[in-house]
Amino acid sequence: MNKKRKICIIGAGVSGLSSAWALSREPEKFDFSIYEAQDHIGGNGTTVDIPQRDGSSIPITPAVMGFIDDHYVMTHLMEEVGYEYDKSEFSFSIQYDDDVYAHDYDTPFKARMKPELERFKKLLTFIKQFERLGFFNPFYLTSTQFILNIFNFSYDFRYKILFPMVSNVFVNSKPFSLPIAHLRFTFDFMDIEQSVQINVFRNGCRAFYGALTKSFQDRIFLKNKVKKVVRRKDSVSVINASGIEEVFDDVIIACNANHAYELLNAPSFLERWILSSSDYVSDAGNGIVHYDDSILSPHLSRRGLDTTITLTWAQGLEIMRLSSSSTECCHMLENPISLAW
């Protein structure tokens, strides 16, 4: 009888959990453990419960908006684990003084930006052709900022249309530092001019993770931070924050590139090149999308808060996060236009 391969999965985000689910389908071949540094699973797709005025709460995963039907791997996985998702729509609108830009809505500002919108769509089509090169695609190592400069896109196009749109998708206040190839992938998910149909997680990603991990929850070890991964001749050693070393046949590093680079004891030239090329920035909640005094001022004045306001879009709802030196809270705006506090 062949010996089971002992495998360590580092990271309990969607990548690590999906890898574990795949291994769990062949229990005669694999014996795996999942090590997660945090006290919960989910990684970037962590679900939070937003309190409502009636005492109930709504589960929201702020960093994950949804996925499209063309993401057939995701839809197939959900069907396999018996998880039902919901249909929704991704629609974007933003206003700067008298300049209004919105999906499916004609405005003077949108008409003025039309030539640049068309030029940007042609650019995305051109970049997509290089995806057949795989790893050798030069746009994986070319920043979005560089491309916008080379093709002379205006300030208004960059910062009144593209920046707020992709900031919401990446939950990142520095989206132009990302490779243009990554940004190109984003427009498989959405359109720069029109709203698109998307699928969203019913009851947040947490419900999906519950269905996904049903058969192997006892193999997830939380608050178990890995410090180093050392490759031996016939095995791989995993050393945690307490200095405890375990030996595995294989290791799956399912975390961001920065962390993967830090974990590897002796990365190869190719590993250093690839992992150092993607600068992961975890700044969810710090990017201010917009201010609207007509909505925010009455709420703030009634509470006497001297505070920073952050608004972000999440699964068709808006989250208002208020924080000050003495107070921190989070409220859901179910209908910001007609809201009466």
C-alpha cells in the first residue's frame, strides 16, 4: 500500500481552503493540515456582521464583491459543495462637483470622456492578446501608472473614473501600482461604461467557507503562524512562531506574494523575481471613496464625533465606517438617498 503524502497548507483563505477541499476528495492519497495565523478562516474574504437599527445584523464580506458566470471553476466548486449564491448587478457612479460619471447613464462629463474611454477599451484588448504568453507576458511586470503615462490618459480619466472604480474592486488605495495585466483581468468582471450581472455570496463568504470545509474542519489550525519553510532533500520543514518544526512531504503556500517570499528559507532566482514583483498592500478601509455632507453631517453632529469617514461599496450596500480617538463604529446605509437618522 502506498504511503499517504503528508501536506501542509499555509493560509486559510479561499486558495488554501480550495486546495484542501481538492485534497480531501482523495483521502487515500493525502493527509493534510491547514495552518492559519489569524483566529479565523477567510483571509481577505472575511465576513463581518453589520448591526442594524432593529437589533439584527447583516453578514457582509467587504473585500469580496462577487464573481461572474464565466468563472466556471468557482461556480462548479459551489455546486459541488452544495452552496447557493445569488444574482446581483455591479453598477458604478461617482460625482465630483458638476462632473457625474455613471454606468448606463449619459452625462456631459461622460460624453467629454468618450474618446478616452474608447481608447482605454482598445488598450485592454491589445494587452489581452499577450495573455497567451503566460509567464512571459511583459505586462505582468509593467505598472498601470507607466501605461497610463505612455498613452497619455488625462487626469480626469485617471482619477475621476478609473481610480475610484478599480479602488473599489481591489480594496486598495494604490491601484495604479499594480501590473496592468492584473487590472486587465478586472475588466473580465466589469465594464467601464455599463453595469454587469454578477453573482454574490449569499450570507457572505463565511457561509460558503462553512460548506467548503464541512468535511475537514478538524484539520484547520488557527493562530498557528508559520515563520519559515525550509526545503530538505526529501522533505519540507515548516517552522512556526514558537520554533516548533514539523516535517512534510509537500507544502502549499496559499498566501500573498510578500508573505510567501518571507517564508521561503532559500528562494530560487525565479522565485525571488516573481514573488517580489507583486507588492501586496493591505489597506482595506483606508481609502476614502467619497464624502457627502447631506448624508454624513446629520449623523455625525448628533453624536458629536470628530471623525474620519470612509465609504465603500460592498455587495450592493454601502458601509459607513466612523472612527475617532474615542469612538469606533460601523453602520450600514441601506438607502443613503432617503436615509433619515
